[in-house]
Amino acid sequence: MSHSSKAAARYRAHVADVWAAQGGPDGAHDLGHLARVWANARAIALDEDQVDWQVLEAAVWFHDLVNLPKDSPDRARASTLSAEAAVVFLQSDGFPPEKLPAVAHAIAAHSFSAGIPPETPEARILQDADRLEALGAIGLARMFLISGRMGGGILDMTDPMALHRPLDDKTFALDHLEVKLRGLPATMQTRTGRLIAEERTEWMMSFRSRLLAEIGG
């Protein structure tokens, strides 16, 4: 399977057009994010059996086609809306119609907030590939970016580890490590995804230790 295809170029162009109409990408979800998820997906898929690369490629590029803010009341429906919009485009683009349900399922199931169990190799790979974007150095960069856009701060200087208060990742970005990110490796669907997730999570915890040391925490 080629690392890039003519179809991918069309997919990128369509996503860019749709996002422009929606007001533009949010920085954490942009074409760079899609390219990194595709790289993650390829690495994972090489160790998986019975992967339909055509389905996987389309699902990756369209998984955030309808990109709703993290604090939107419809956030849990974003992946389903993306799946529906992707199918409409792919039908017009000559995609094999018998493969459209598999693309739609992989897109719908990738989302953490949607809570849809992945039932195909492509869905499991996409879910893992996307969750890897929340971990490691890129995960921390995206975490702080999203928190800042939503009005949150870096940390609670009086209690950075939340030893005497409830965790609150809407107010303090650093809390998100414990609220969600530290537990992501256990949710991984593939062996390769889990190994990468564990390494990236270990790095994030070392970053937190360094950050606390610098502020005297």
C-alpha cells in the first residue's frame, strides 16, 4: 500500500474545503493531525491481519470531517455526523459502495465520547491511531492548546496534583493527564497501539515530574 495516493489528495482537499466552510480548523484538529493519524494507522496496520487499506485510508482522512468544539453539547455526535458526511462525498467520488458501511463504522467508532465499540480491523486501527495523538509530546502540545482555547489554565499552583481538591480538567490542563490521558493505554485495541501508547504515557508522566520540579511542587 502506498504511503500516499491520488485519493488521499482529493480527500485532503475536500476536508480543507469543509473545514473552511465551518470556520477553519482549530489547531489541534487540522491537516497535520490527519497526516499524523494516517502515519500512526499505517504503523499499526502493518502488524494487523485482514486490513482493507482503502477503507482505512478513507476513514482516517474523514474521521474529523465534522469538527465540533470539545465543549459543544453535540460533541458526542461529531463522529457519526462525520461518517454521514464522508459517505455522501465518497459516493460522489466513485468509492466502492459495498465498502461504505465499513468506512462509516470506522469513523463513527473512533471517538472517545461516542462510546461506539469498534468491530472491524479498520475501526480498531483508527481508534488507536487517533488516541495516540492525545499522548506523548504531541499530545501535551494539543492538550495545552485546547485548554487555552477553552479558557483553561496550565495548572493549579496551590495544588497542582489535586491532592486536596477534585480533579478539574476544564479549569486546569494538567488535570487532564489523570482525568483521561493516563488511562488511554488500557483502552487500546491493538498490540502495536498499546505499546506505543504506554511509551508515550510514560514520557508524559516524566514531563509532569519535570514541570512540578520547576515550580517547586
